[in-house]
Amino acid sequence: MPPQIETDEHKALREAVATLGRKYGRTYMTSVISAGGHPSELWNEAGKLGYLGVNLPEEHGGGGGGIAELSIVLEELGAAGSPLLMLVVSPAICGTVIARFGTDDQKSRWLPALADGSRLMAFGITEPDAGSNSHRITTTARRDPASGDWLLTGRKVFISGVDMADAVLIVGRTEDARTGSLKPCLFIVPTDAEGFHKRPIDMELSAAEKQFELTLDDVRLPADALVGDEDAGLLQLFAGLNPERIMTAAFAIGMGRYALSKAIEYARDRTVWKAPIGAHQAIAHPLAQAHIDLELARLMMQKAAHLYDAGDDIGAGEAANMAKYAAGEACVKAVDQAVHTLGGNGLTREFGLASLITAARVARIAPVSREMILNYVSHQTLGLPKSY
């Protein structure tokens, strides 16, 4: 790690994004959610200010930074109560994959628009029978020998933000001509393509970003819809999944910080038996512990982002999983303790914490469960026998 955990530029970015976040805040986000809309105003302003594409190459309209900078953007928006979940998907996963492996045409067509927010890309990997086990993906692509086009068929579930997206980066599989086995490949699929169908999933989770089931029925794609090398799909896939884990950690840390700030404010002001409740250790100590856990998770997130931006994909894979695990746990505990600190008020709409109880669980579940991360660490890091 560099001697300075965050540079002066990072600190300035934090403050600038925090200012934007406070301009909108939790009230804005809850009003968007209750109206069933999208946080378009915040997304567009963040794009104009250069925050959405801070990780993308300068020559394609981005800020020339990395996941370290983009994670700061998401964390600070979350800490202000107005996180943008699609930051995890559009610039972090899709933008990173295209920037690293896309053709010149794909880069010029997509990266400037992803950076300024004028276009948005979703990401489709999860299937009804292939959640944690991505090796069981059955969405397949085959060549049309007459035209050279791809024909893509399959189903995806829990795909975020498809109603806002211009295209979805779909993880499919193609047949290896030498072995006959299926190998993963990435395709840019326009959401208005013939044979592309989306159906909203009825979620009890309150979020601005809706979840969808996708059906791909012989969707015809030109040959240049393939991103990267057909024989290096797995490498390219994980180039997007590591940023996804780091950004999910940022999402969780921001949410936890927001909840904790509301609890601290309440504990300072709420007086019972002639003293603020925050003076009592039963209230103060759990909040202090939540703060410590969030800070520790952030350190691992910063390590993961540093390793990824330095090109250490293997080291980043381990750290990104650990950061996502730590942040998910810290977020759930911080939100729970915040609600508990407010008592009955913690469940009222006025304080805006109750909806975070469900939202915080997402950081434990997606994009990979904490149990699968423990499997990864026990097998990959500790060298223990594989259990699956």
C-alpha cells in the first residue's frame, strides 16, 4: 500500500461528492422510490460533474482514475443517503470490461456515454439455476454460418436497472470447437433488440433500481457484439467481478455510515432521565463498535481497489472478496444498531432508517453470498480442501 492511504485529490473528491450527495439526500431518494421513478436528476448531475466516469480512460471521456476513485463516489453518495446502485454496474463492471478488452469501436461508442451518464449499461450473469455457481450458466451463443452473426438464447434473473439501460452486458457461453465444452463470453445486447424481453420481479426491497428477469429468444447480434477474445472469457469476466465486489463494499459502507450518522445525532439530542441517551455506554459502545467495523471494512476496500488499479488481479480478487464480506457485515450491524438506538422512531418513515433494514441485507447476499466468500478464502487463501 502507498504510505498515504488517500491522496489530497481523493480527499477533495470525497468532499465534492459529499456536497452533491447532501444536495439531494435521503429525502430525495425516498421520494423517487415511493414514486416508482429513477434518480435521474442525481445521475445526470453526477455525470456532468465527471463523477460517473471517474474510473474510465481520459481518452474516452473519463477521469483517468480507477476503482479507488469510483468507490469514493459511491461511498460518499451513500453516506449522504442517496447512493446510486447503478454505479456498481454501468461504469464499474461494464465500463471496466469494455475499457480493458473492448474493440476501439466499442470503446468509442460506449465509454464516453457511460462516463457522462447519457447512456447506461446493465450486467446480466445470474440465471434461475446458476446463481453462485456461474459454471452452470446455460445462456448460449451460436454462430449463424450464413451471416457470421451471433444468436443468443437463455434466461437471466435479478438483473438491476434494465428499464434504465440502453444495453446489457450479457454473460453467455459458446462452444469450443476443439473440445466441445462451453466457455464464457461477454456480449453487448441492446435492450431494444428483437427477441429481448424483460419482466420486472416483484420485490419487497425498496430501491430506486428495479430487478428484472430477462428472456433472450434467438437474439441476433452482429459479430462485433462480442467483447474481447472468445477464448479469454473467464479472465475478462473476473476483470468485471472484482470491481463489482469492491463497489458493493462502497455501497454497504456508505449505507452504514448514513445510518450511523442518524443514530449518533439522535443519541446526542434525545434526553432521558436528565441525560442524553448517548451518555449511556449501552447506547454509546455499540455505536462505537459499528464505527470501528465500518472503518476496518473501508481499509480492506481501499486495499482491494489499490491492488486492482495496480493490475494485480489475483491479489485484488482475494481482497475484494474480503472487503465485500467485511462491509456487508458492518453495514447490517450498523443499520440494526441505528434502528435500535432510535427505538420506535427507528421504524417511522420520518427518520428513513427502516427501509435500510432490508436494503442492508443485499450487501450480504449480492453479488456473492458471505458463505461463498468464506468458501473462497478457506480454499484459495488457506489452502483447505474444496467443499463444492
